[in-house]
Amino acid sequence: MDDKVRPALEIDAVSKSFGAVKAVRNVSFSVPRGEFFGLLGPNGAGKTTLINSVAGLCRVDHGSIKVMGYDVSGDYQSARRALGVVPQELVFDPFFSVRETLTFQSGYFGIKKNDAWIDEILFGLNLTDKANANMRSLSGGMKRRVLVAQALVHRPPVIILDEPTAGVDVDLRKNLWSFIQKLNDEGHTIVLTTHYLEEAESLCSRIGMLKNGELVMIESTDRLLQRDKECVIRFRVKQPAKANSSPLEALLPDTVFLESGEYLARVPSPSEIEGILRLVRELEYEIDTLETENEDLEDVFLSIMRASPERSE
């Protein structure tokens, strides 16, 4: 395959066990260059094990992994230079300042005199005023920003973010995503794991879902959101004209009574909303207020996780 069209990340039939625990089970997928890809799954699904395998921190039992065409096992040095990883854990050296930390990180890749790039990273992550601060004096959110900066100092074409906004406040999160989105727009490939599904929905063009170490779904975000068109209707009614009218929840399918005349109904698609409203009117109830809600990625994620079979060791 031509190097120019080779995917940024290739994972082929990868399995990894720790004793009797099968953490990753025959996972295969690829991420094209320049894509913003989301990897989702509940705790213990195998996401971090897979990321550690990509980074070369653990050796897979079966299968192969390539980063920008470089085999993680056979050509580790080239694969690692092409990759920047932001780990989930806050790991830092308490004896150095932020700038010293980034300078030393650059040295690990043989990079010198890159002060201009370090300044650009510090500015992009709102760390300029913390450049000379000792790492142990920073807040948790600031430390996490430094981890992102460390992953970027050698200008890797592929960036993996493992729960990068865990414990980060809203302002820091928005600033971080603005900077990461800019890197993606410039051609960097981004792989994201997160429990904030609204982030994946707004940022990722394609999403893979892991459960019990298996890849149970991989699809474009748009198609995932279209796969389940169920619509939720929340409405409030006035008292019916006839005092002996039956309760709505007893007459309408998939409708539940909430309180104070408010009901919740589910319909398979938005086109069937009018049918529910017509039935309500035929039962001589007058609708006072009406709201509709569409399924989001969180609803789709929960649906897929519940539908996927559980495995026992």
C-alpha cells in the first residue's frame, strides 16, 4: 500500500489477555489520516489496554498494530515518533517547571531548540502564565493540560487522548477542545476516548464501541444517530370535557403519566407524533403544552451496550 494512502492507525485482529482475563478480543479497525475518531465503551471494556498496546506499553498476544505504516513491535522507534499519547492518569515529575518538563520531553525524541513550538503549545493551551511554575503547584486541570502539551512537543501526526477532560472544568474543557480541533483541521489524526458522550457526538466523525474487549460497533456518528429514530413526546393536558373519560395512559400505547396532567409518550419516528396527538384529541383531551426530544449519542450508546451479549470468563 502507498504510504500516502495508508491509514494513520491500523489495528488487525488484536487480542490481549492478563492471566485468565481477556482484555481485548480479536479487535480490528483502521483510522484514516486526518480523522477525528472516537473509541467508546464502559469501564473495563478494554479501551486503555488497546491504547497501551498502540503506544507499545504492552505487547499484544495476537495481531498487529501499525502507526503511520510503522509496526509497533517491529519498528517501535518510528511508530512511537509518529504518536502522541495523553494518558488517563496524571503522571508528572514534581521537580521541574512546565517549560522544563516540555524541554525534557522534546529531548527524549532528539529535538532541540524548539522553544517557538513550545511557546505556541503553551499559548494554545492557556499555559503561558504557568510556564515557569513548578508542576506540583498546578491544579489537576492544569496538570492535564501539560500532559496534552507533552504529547505534542514532537509534532506527532497521530494523537491519542485517553479521557483528557476527566476532572477538568467547563472553561478548561472548551479551551482544550478548541486547540485539539485546530490540530485536527491542520491534518493531525485524533483518537479520543471519553465518558462525556456529548464531546464524542460533537467532535468525532466516526465512532467505535468496545464491550468486554470486543468491538461491537463502528460507524459514522451521523449514521449512529440515525439508527434509532425513536422520538419522545412530553405533553400536558387540560381536564377532559367528559368527566368519565378514561386515563390517557390506559388508552395510548407506550404512554406513562408523570404528574399534574403531564404525560410521556414514545413513538418509533417523528412522523408518528401527529397520530398520538389525534388520538388525544379524539379522547376529548385538550393539549396545553408539548415538547419533543430526539435520541442523542448517549441513548444510542446505552442501547448498543444493552443489546450486546455479556461474556463470562
